[in-house]
Amino acid sequence: MALIFGRERELAVLGTLFQQDRNGPRAIVVRGEPGIGKTTLWEAAVGGARERCAWVGRSRARGAEAQVW
């Protein structure tokens, strides 16, 4: 995984998602303006879950679907 600079707070929040009891589902939503690093944070969250052997279901908006939000 690539090093991520300047996002310590967000990465800490994502980390707490995986430190809690592993029973039950978890969900995250990463929102914000284009170009602020949402994909990088999202990929870090997915990687963190996989490192802990969690099953990961992923969904992402693309193209016209992204405009709905």
C-alpha cells in the first residue's frame, strides 16, 4: 500500500472501524469534492479490512451514476 500523507485523522477513523468487535457488518461512505483523495482513503479502508481477513463487498458510482449524489 502507498504511503498517505496529511490524512492521519481520516485514516485513524477508518482504523477504528476494524479495531472494534469483528461480529456484524461494517459500512463506510467517503464523500467530498473531486480530487481530494476519496479514492485513496477508500482503497486504504478496503486494504485494512482485507489485512484483517474480512470479507469485502464493494460498490462505487461511475459515470452518470456519480451525478445522482
